[in-house]
Amino acid sequence: MAAADLHVHLDPSGAGSPARSRRISVTHTIPVAATSLYAFLADLDNHLRFADRHLAVTRLDGVPGDRYGGEIHIRGPLGLRRIARMRILARTAPHLVAGRAEIGRRTVAYVQWRLHRHGAGTTVELATTVASAGPVDRLLLALGGRLWLRRRMAATLAALAVLVAPTAL
């Protein structure tokens, strides 16, 4: 991955307090058509292939080919562990896969995979907006969790690029 192909953004607009929404986004241009990337991302079974030592899909809800949610185990720095329950909110071919993740009773984040045609390839934007955070998650985000999350998102897009490379499909 060339450094120029990966872009990371934090948009603190409207984020006067830690409880307000914060958007973190990472983009990566992949030399694969948007329709192929969309088909890959819309099938949640493929998200099992993103697993690494930090993020692992441990449960998927629904039948293969028609999954609508599940559970992700998150392993952060210092052995910190969180469980996110996710649900798909929208699939709009070939541009968007969006969902909601809940951690505990108070933390809610919205996740979007947006696909934009870029020459013969596609720019993929992976964005997370933390809509609300409980006290523990607010503290974690303030103490470096946002940076850690951006890095995990960038690693996920790098893994996606490898998984869908023309020789891998």
C-alpha cells in the first residue's frame, strides 16, 4: 500500500463535549470495481476474514448470504476487551453498507463503508461516528482510543485491499 493511497481523517465538528458525535474516517483506493467490493462487503460472512488479534467477528445473525448483524470481540491495548453488538441498517448497491454497533448499554456508534468510483478502481471510506459513549468508553476514547480506532480501521482497509486483490478474488 502506498502511503499516498491511505488517508485518515478525524472530524470533530459538533463535538463540544466527549459525549457528542465524533466521526473518524479512513480511505483507501483499491484497484477493484465498486460492484465487486460492494458484493464482498455486503456479505457479512466475508467480514470473518478481517479477523486479527484486535478484532474478531464471533457471531453472525441470520442465514448465510442474508446476515443482518452479529457480535465483534475487540481486544485493545493493555489487554482491554470490549464486545460490540452490530446490526446492518442499510445496504445500497454498489455504494454503501452501513450499520450500528452497541457496546454495553450506553455506547453507540454508526459505521459506514462508502464506495466511490476512482478511475478503474474504487476509493473505500470506512467511517465511524460515536453517537454516544458511556463513562468507561468516553475515558478510553479520550486516553488514546480514537487513535487506536483509526489505526484499526486503516489496518482493516489494508486487509480488505489484500483480500479483494484481483489475484485473490
